[in-house]
Amino acid sequence: MPRLIATTLTVALLATAGCAGGPAPATAPGSAPAATAPAAAPGGDVPSSGIDVLFLSMMVAHTTETLEIVRLGRARVADAELRTLVAAIEVTEADELATMRRWLSEAGPSALAAAAAHDHSGHSDAPRGLARLRAAPAGQVDRVLREVLGAHQRTAADLARAQVRAGVSERVRDLARRIERSRTAEVELMATPAAARS
């Protein structure tokens, strides 16, 4: 299921990318036309294309869910290496979340409204994962956390990979590259517990 979600979101990103440099997409009947973002500000390009705003909006929602997962898991995890990884993920993603929200703010009110309106629940496995994690008996928390967080981070890596290919803002693409690398490394670490790697 998580791979299907990632594929669906990747297709959405790539489909949106098709209109990033061309004419504006047709507006659905009864909907408001897309607002244009401000020109690039000094010190960095403002995410002005639909693809960049869509990626940031999706990643804000996805990262918020990641923080819920790691905060719940951190309190119950037994494996010391996994606890350290979860703590590092929390710090890194809290910082990324603040950055993405700031960039959406710089992009203007329409980008902030798009981010606030983005409903991630229809294509997210996080609620089910959180329920699994809450219900896991003490002896199974580490395994369940590895599975839930691993699937969630794999989706983030897939989204970031699509943004690297399709994005317009170099600043956002650079963030996507970092997200893709870090989430891929985290998935690999979670797939094989330390005892099995030694």
C-alpha cells in the first residue's frame, strides 16, 4: 500500500510539473484561478511554481506525520540504536518543517492557503501506522516502529526523488535531494537491526 501511495503522489507531482514552465492549467468550473507567486526574493528563489508549492505542501503534511510517529515511538522503543535514530529524525525533520513553512510563507498567501488546505489523510498510511504502534505490545514496539517509520520514510524519499526530477526552484530541489538521501539511508538502517548487521 505505501508504494501505491508513493506512486500516486509521484504521478501527481510529475503531472503538475508538466505545466510548471508552460501555460497555466485550465481552471475547473467553479474553482478560483491559481494565484501567481511573487518574484524571487534576494537571498534565494521563492518557490513560485505549482510543482514546488505542491511538493512543499505535501512534505509539510508528511513531515508533521513523521514527527507524530517518532514522538510516539521514542517513548516506547527499547533498542538504543533505534532510539538514537528516532531522536535524530525528530531534530532533522522539525528543522526541515520550519524551513518548508517559511518558504511557503515567502511564496505568499496563496501558497500558505494551498499548504493549509492540503488534506494528506486520503493518501497517507500514518493513521493506521500510529494505531499499530499504539497497540503494539512492549516486545514488538521496535519491529512495528521499524515497519511503520520505514514505510513512511520510503514514501518521503519517493516524493523527494520526483521533485528533484520535476521541480523548478533550485532551493526546493536541493532540499528534495537532501530528503531523498536521508530518508533512503534511514530506511536502510531500519530494515536491518544492528544485531543483524554485526
